[in-house]
Amino acid sequence: MSEDLNLTGRCMCGAVTFTAIAEKPSVVVCHCDMCRRWSAGPFMAVGCQSVTFEGEENVSRIRSSDWAERGFCSKCGSNLFYHVVESSDYQIAAGLFDDQSNLRLSLQVFTDAKPEFYEFSNQTKMMTGEELIALFSPAAK
């Protein structure tokens, strides 16, 4: 049984719309310093494949590390995605989806970087930055 979700969404002003497929209705929260500076709080995203953007000319991309870029709408500034450049997968900002009713918070990463002033009550898997990097580093494969 597949959990694949066909999703649609848009930025705040509608200059960028998208369609995407998510294998799981899973929201991941990143507490790293970079995501918190970019989002003014933890970045909540859904892992998606087969992403198609309409209004691509309004998508600005910034290379945020040697391996990843972040995208935002150049018209309204909405954060759109985190994308590992060598991959076709996107982490699309959870708040952009037209229908969020099937989404469930499932994982928090960089929990060791989370500031003390907030806490989620959801019971999720939690990983430190070191655990996450070890999972995806070339040495782990």
C-alpha cells in the first residue's frame, strides 16, 4: 500500500505554484542555526519528488552550503524549499501546501541546536546534527 500524496501549493502571493509527490505525509522539523535564521524559527518541510514549479522565473535560489540550495519567491519572499543539489528530492516548506490535512509531524533534526524557548508537544523521532550527518555522509554508505 502506497502512501504517495499528490500535492499542490503556492507561495504567499501566488507568483510561484507547484505540484509534487510525497512518498509519506511526513513533516520534518529542522532546528539547525541556518534553518532558524532562514525561517525565523524551525523549518518545517515535507520531502517531495517529481516537483514541478510554475512561475519558475520568480524562484530565487541561494547556495547555502557545498551540497544544498534554498529557494524563495522573489516577489513575496516566501521560503519555498531546501534542495540537495545532487538530488531530485526537495524539502518543500510545509505551510505552502493547499491541503495540509494528511500531514503529520514525524521527525525533528538538529535537536542539539534547538533553543530553549520553544518545545513541540508531538512525540516524534529526534536526531542530533551529528546523528543526521552520520546517516547521510558518504562514509555511512
